[in-house]
Amino acid sequence: MAIPNNKLTHKLEEKKAINLLSIPIIKKFIQSRWYPGLFQWIVLIVFFGIVYELVAGTVDPSRNVGTSLTWVLWWPLIPLFFVLIGRFWCAICPFGKVSDIIRKTIGSERPAPKFIRKYGLWMIDLFFIAITYSDHIWGVVENPRGSGYLLLLLVTMVVGTSIFYERRTFCKNLCFLGGLSGNYSRSGSLELRGTPEVCKTCKAQSCFKGTEKAEGCPMFQFVRTLGSSADCNLCGNCVKNCPNDSIRISPRVPTSELWGIKKPKVEHTVLAAVIMGIVFVQNITMVAIWQDILKAIGSITGTDNYNVNFTITFIISMAIPVGLLFATAKIATLTGGSVEKVKQNFIRFGYAIIPLDLAGHLAHNLFHIITEGKAIWYNSAVLFGVNVTRGDLAFAPASTVQMLQYIIIVIGTIGSIYTAYRIGNKGSFKALVPYYTLMVLLAVANIYLFSMPMMHRV
């Protein structure tokens, strides 16, 4: 299968794209000093309020407003943010604002070490895996103090990198959400791009260097070469700085970026497969068969130590999707479905898993926000001295949640299958059937787990 002619496709899409900056009130607001600062300060104030409640409030997670706002509201909604508005959360994230404040007061303009710049994506992947793993080992979600100390640890990392290195080095190369937000934003329905014909004649390079209006791109990007929403947090600095009115912000077809990744990277593909495994783990540990699985593994390891047996489960769950993707790439190559090598197929078609990743993540989080969502109201009311009679925490019964989860998984499966079809340059069904089969298999595994009654962790 030949790689699609993406340049022609992108040019046609750019001609049809709606530019939200052509709407005067939107453009004026983004160019103003209120954007994104207004949102940043609000989020920062709320963030430190949450940290205070986590560290100093009740240790009962079901009654701690910090736990409710973090794990019942923010974490379930964050993947949806990335789908609808790209990495805008990264523009208003409290870690990013703390970084800006530190750099402008006592910070340095030194570039990050070459090692961090070269292996930043792998480090992000490892941090995400480590935080997910430590949650199950030390019970971060169920422990308000643990959640608070985790957030303070991340703030310490932000402060440290901001003192020594330029721009948002932490956000670009170290933030545990970086890989997740990057992969999901590629599936998103919003993009910022430059006008190639205008950008190629620009000598100022204000988008990267900055001006008196705003600093240069905090994510170290030239708009002219920006080809992925994973590298843009929609902070608006380039819109403020561009002297040629070259920037556009446009809605787009979700997953369309995945069809034509110019330089696919193995770290993106591995993370996509690993996230699928992590979603499996999150689901498995909340259903009744989890205890049976622990006993089965314990019979093999000869120990009933939870940490040992969970670690084995965690590693196996992450390894299975990676192994399945590699095997699928191998089968597609051996059956003549592709003229490319196994590694190339593995990397390129790994991006097709991302829509299903997103669906699985959203479906899992839907359980929390619908069945535990009222805790946000109850706990917030107590914080302001309002006595509220606590009742059922659910907005809807579990059967409704399951039906919505099935629908989301089906939509994600369609998105992944269509993405594989487009990555394969609309090849024949026979050539792409190994990838279609993989997507269906992963979808069935998700649906099977969602069909089981889930227990609350908070």
C-alpha cells in the first residue's frame, strides 16, 4: 500500500476550512491580554483550593471536595476536552501558569538538556504509566492526602524545570498528561495552522521568537511547520504575534489528522497500545472477577502479595495490545497486504488505535461522573457551609451507563476502522482485514468488561 498523497489532501482541506479567527469578536479576544490569562488565573485559584482540601480536608474520599473535583469531575472530562478543543487545557493548566510565573521572575532561558529533548516523549510515556501504576499500589485516588502530595510533587517538578530551562520545558517534555493529550488531540475536532503561502515568505518568525505582545511559542513550534495539534496548546501567542495575519483556527473532522501523520513515531504508537491495556486494567480492577484473577496469578507466583500480583497483571495488560498490534502488522506484511516492513506497519497503523483508546477512556470515566457525580454538589455545598442531605450519588442507573458505554465503544471502533482504512490509502478490504480484525477484537474486550457491574473506587 502506498502512503497517501497528504500534501494535496491537506491543501484541499485548508481551502474548505472555516477560520474561527475570521469572526471579529473571537479574534479580538484571543489577541487581547485577557486570553488565556483570564482562564489561567481562575483555574490556578481553583487548583490551589483543591490541593488545600486534599491535604488538609477530610481523609474520607467520598466526602472530600478535592477528590470529587479531581477524580469525579476533572479526570473524566479531560479526554472530552482534548477531543472537542484540542490541547486548550494545556494553555490554562495550573502547572503551565506556575511555569510562566517562575520563568518571568527567577527563571532561566537555557535550553533543556539534549537528553530530555531527544527522549522527552518516552519519558512522558513512562511517567504516565508510573502514575497509573502507583495509584493502584498506593491508592492515590482513594487517598485524598496521596492525591494532594502527587499534585504538589508535580508542582515541584514544574518549579524546578522552570527555574533552569526556557519556556514550558516541563509541559513539552515531562508532563505525564503530555502523551495522553498529544495522542487524543490528534483525534480532536479543532486545529491551529498557518497559511503556507504566507508563512514561507515571513522573515520575522515572530510566532517562534515572540514580540512585545507575547512570548514565543511555549511549545517550541514554528507555525509554518506545525503539522499536528499534539504540538499546539492554543495559547494564542502566535495569533498575537503574527504580523501577517496568517493564523487560522478551524474545526475539522475528528481523527482526520491521524490519516496523514508525516513522521509517525514509535513512542506514539506504543503509548496508544499501552493506554488500551491501562484502560483494561482500570476496568478489571473494578469488577468482581478481579479477585479471581488475583487468585489465579497468586497460584502461579506462589504469593498472595497484592503488589506482586497486580504488577504482573499490569505488565501483561499493557503488553497484550502491543503484542497484538505487532502480530497484526506481521500478518498484514506476510499476506501481501503491505509492501512496507513490519516495523513501519506497526508504527503507522498504531495511530488507528487512538480513537478506540479515546472511546474506552471516555466510557470508563463515564461510569464515575454519572454514578458518583452528585458527590461534587454535596461536598462543594459543605465547603461553603450549606447543609445538604446526602442521597444517592448517581445521576442515572448503571444500566443507562452501560448502554452509553456500548454506544461510545461502537463509535470509537468505527473511528479506528475508518482511520485504518485511510492510513492504508483506502486499500482493499482483504489487505486491511488484519487491522479491522484487531479493532473489533479490542472493542469486544472493552464491551465485555463494561458488561460487568462495576464497583466504585471513590
